[in-house]
Amino acid sequence: FYSKRYTSIDGLLQNTIRSLMQDDFGRLWIGTSEGLSIFDGTDFSNYTQNNGLNGSVINSFFKIDSTTMWVSVIGGGISIFHKSKLQKDEVVRIIKGKKYFLDNTINAIFKDSRGRIWFCTDSGITMWSNQNPDNSIIHNFNSKNDPYKMFIYSVTEDNNGNIWFGSNHGLIKYDNHKFKFIKGIPRIVNVVKAYRDNKIWLGTDKGIFIYQNGIFKRLFKNKNIYSSEVNDIYKDKDGDLWFVSTEGLYLFNGKKLMNFNTENGIGNKSILSFLIDSKGIVWIGTEDGLNKITSKNLYYINTKYKYSYLWELLARPNNIIFATTKDGLYKIENNKLRYSLINLRLPSKTVTRVLFKNNRIKWVATSEGLVEFYSNGRKRIFTKKTDLIVIIFYH
């Protein structure tokens, strides 16, 4: 199981990772609470207000093209970066103020199929007719009659060209130059995503919903995510959906929902940002730093026990992996759980270590004893009741 956590000790500007984006050079743009870090896979380049940023807390990124990145800073509008693979990146312009946005805190930026740019702000919605603020027609939308401030968190476009927004007032639809509040959904919609299945996926303060043909459906009853706050939804190249929630990271393959959190090696439960890069590497931003995990290494062994400890993963030839757990020894082949090696008749189901010789299992260590296997199929068991082993078991 390969994973790596980057913190300020490794050169990261600050450990609270609020947003992530990959540029066309393969570099990772990392928004922290104290500025920007750019990671090229080896080194971090850090940018603060001393380098031209118009604030410290990075909220989101928007990639214009291979040489231009918009960086949204809380209360500071947009810092426009000129990107270069060989030269140091630099801020070339700051865009802020009522001339351009309803509010200088921009939570998300989206370009629709007509080339319009939508800005989700802490006071409503701003739309530019194109990506050039100097020759764009700018429209602002907010609910003037509502006594509460309108926070817009996310935006997406469906197959029919309708624009959808997630807000602190629920789900909003923009169609034929009109905004409509969709009733029947929790008040707070943190994230909204539209995919080709004509479903609108919603991450709310009360779990996951889908909206289709005027009907809402709440998903994953009897799961922790059912009542947790969901802050992001991400669809990978295999069509699987990832949910970022206050209960950790979830993966939904269309049939099963799997949870990856502290017990699975991801680290802090408080996941703030998430990205799968062009190489399939999973990047997870938390309050404790940046986690790097290869997606194909995220295995979930669904045993009959609710809390099964995974002690060790051992890679063998032909894409075979053996997993030692509290519930036994398992064989994983081609990323699928094949069987539990119950027929080994071990002294205990809790298997902590396995050693191989000539590509065969030679030794198996359990919480109650040690087993040696011979090539003729026989085995020898050493326990406290036999003559030479004192069990030392680390939890």
C-alpha cells in the first residue's frame, strides 16, 4: 500500500489544504490558508501576498489555458497567474471590486458551453459573457427580496444547457434567462454536478441526493454518509463517483459504497479538497497536509466484521496481493477479493504477518501463534502451549 503525506516539513506552504488543481504541465496547484503552493512532483514553489497574491486564503482555481490560471482568494477577487514550465510563475493582474463581481469572495468558477463565465460568490451570482473582463458584458444576480444573504457554492451545466447552482438557499436552476428555486431539497447544497445520465447529483448538509425529472431521491440510507455533510463529488475515468464528506472519503462504483478514512490510512477525517490527476493519482487535502495515494491501491476488504483491521498488504507476481487482517488472510487478484484462506486452520483468525519462500506461503504469524508450512502440504504450529515460541503481538 503506497501512500505519502506532504506537510510544511516537506516544503508545503501550510498544512490546511483548501483547494487543488492540476495544470497542463502536470504540476499540482495547492490552495492553503496562507497562500499558494505549486508542486512539480519533487519541489514546492510557494506564493504569498509578498509575491503579488491579493490575500492569503485560497478558495478555488480556474484554468483558462496552458499559460493562465485564475486563483480565487477569499475577500480578494481573482489573482491571474501567468504559468511557465521553465520560468517562475507570476501574478500579472488582480481583478476585484463591484465592477467585476457581486462579492470579492468567489467560491467556484465555471465556463459553460456558450463560453460564458459564471462566478459563485458570497453575495450571489456573477456572469461574464466571455472570459475577458475588459470587453465582457457583466450581469449580477441575487435575491434582493430575501432577508438572508445568498451564498453560492457550486455550479454545473446539464446536457440541455441548463445551469444549476448549489447555495445556502438550496438548488437553483437557470433556464431561458430565468432563475428558479427548486423545492424539496435541504436548504444547504454544497456541490452540484451534472453527468450524461441526465441526473443532477447533489451534495448537501444532509447527505447525497439525485434530482431527475422533477423528483428528488436521497441515497445511501443506513450509511454514515446519509446524514453527513457532503462537500464535493468527483467522477473518475472509470465512471465511479467519489464523495468528500465530514465522515471521510467515499467511493461509489454504482453498486457498493466504500468508505476510506483514518482507519484506511488517509489521515485526518476532515477532508477539505480532492483531485484525481492525469496519471490516476488521488490527492486529498486535509487540515493535516496533502495525501498522495495511487487510486488502484485503495482496497476495501468487506468482511463480515464491521471493523476489520488491515495489518499488511503484500504484492506478489501476476498482480496478486495478500492481505493480513483481524479476520483472516485474504487473497486479492486483479483488484478483486478472491477468497479468505480459512482452510489454513490457523491458531487465530487475526493474521499479522506472512513470509513467502519460492513463491509459496512459508510462515504465517497470528495473535495466538506461528505456523510453518512445508512443500508437501504439512505444517507445524508453534503456540504458547508448545515448546519454543513466546507470542509478542503489537496492536
